[in-house]
Amino acid sequence: TRWTLSARYDLRRSQAGSLAFKTSVAQLGRTPTLEELFGNRGGVHGNRDARPERVFTRDAGFVGAWGLRAGGVLKPSSLEAQLSAYRSDADDLLVFLQNSAQTSVAQNIAAARLEGLELSVRAAWAAGLGADLAWTRQWTKDLGQVAYWRGKELPGRPHDEISLGLSLERGPVRTFGELHAVSSFYLDRYNQTPVPARGLVDLGASCAFARGTSDFVLECRNVGDARAQDFGGYPLPGRSWALGIRFHVDRKAGLP
């Protein structure tokens, strides 16, 4: 069974901006992916016995958008924000569990509960500065019948996850940076194998040319060369550099 129900209600609307209340309820199902069933050549082993997961989820929150008069260096010209809370009750939830030093496998958790808060903010300034902030606070619990795991936190689900991005655009040149921080989490269902908290910083710049249809991009990822692991325990890359070119295709160009 798969169905969704959503609603949105505007609480206040004016020329300066709007504030809306939104809520949704959904009963969802998801079949295992090919990677979960058969693995890959890297750190994921397949589990052909993996069962489809079923999730009943509810969320509610507020969405706001405001156009502000630029009154100074610190005051943004536009501001968007969203705050919501959610709860999901899952049967046969699929999670990746570490089964060796360098590999993980997808397994079903008979019953689980996930609750959390989500906040996102986007602001822009007349000088070309932009900022994006996203924060998620999550509480999880294993509700299966196995006494050793019941009541424990779900593996691979950190309490806090924060992303902060800044960008500055002047003419054809755009510079940007992003901080992605994750709190400590566990790799196993018994909560005996923790992964330390981490913070990764990416920096980069782009330069547009050919009348804005293309741009060069130079990016340094994981500037601090932090040694970290993903949610399956697999090591993440250290400091790396990337140089590329992007092309922008506008299908509407030339249309009347």
C-alpha cells in the first residue's frame, strides 16, 4: 500500500512576504535497490534476502519568505526559512550495517521509530553574498523484538547534521564554501562501535564565459584533510582537487 496526503494553509500574506503552515501524512513502501540486493565492487556486500520496507510518516511545519529592504551590510535583501517536525514508524527498515573492517551490508530492522526537527534558512544580500543553513536533529529507536537491540539507536543515524554554505558573486566570478558537520553515530545495532563526529570543509570558485553559457570550476574538497568514515564505516576520501567545465543549455532560448 502506498498513498500520500498533504495540506498547506497560509496564515499571513502581504507584499513584504508570507508565512504558511504545511502538513503531510504518507504511507510509503520501498523495494530494496540493486546495490542493497547485490552489492558493488567496493565496500557494499549484497543481501538477496532483503525485504521491502514500509514507512508511515507524518510531518508539520512552517514555511516563510520575505523580501526585505536592504538597509545595511548586515541586513539581507531576501530571506526564506522553514521549520518542521516529523515522525516515521517503519517496518523492515533497511539500514547498512558494518560486517567487516571495510565492508557493510543492508539488513532489515523489524520495527523502528524516527523523530526529528528540520530547519533551513536561505538569505541573500544586494552585494552578491548568499548564505544557506540546514540543520537536522533526529532521535531514533530500534523497536524490534530482539532484547539486545530493542531501545537502542539506529546505526548510521547521527543526532545532528548541519550544512552551512556561503557564496559571493561579483561579475563572472563566484566563490563559495561549505561546511558539513555530523555528530557521532554508531555502526552497529548494539551501539558498541561509535564513529567520531566530523566536520568537512569544501572551497571553490567558478568563472563564467561565453556569455554565461559555460563556466570553469575549481574546487578543493575536504580542505582540512579530515579522516572520516561514511554511514557504513567506509573511509571517505581525504583532501582532493577538482577542475572542470560546465555547460548551461537553455531549451527555451530562441523561442518566441
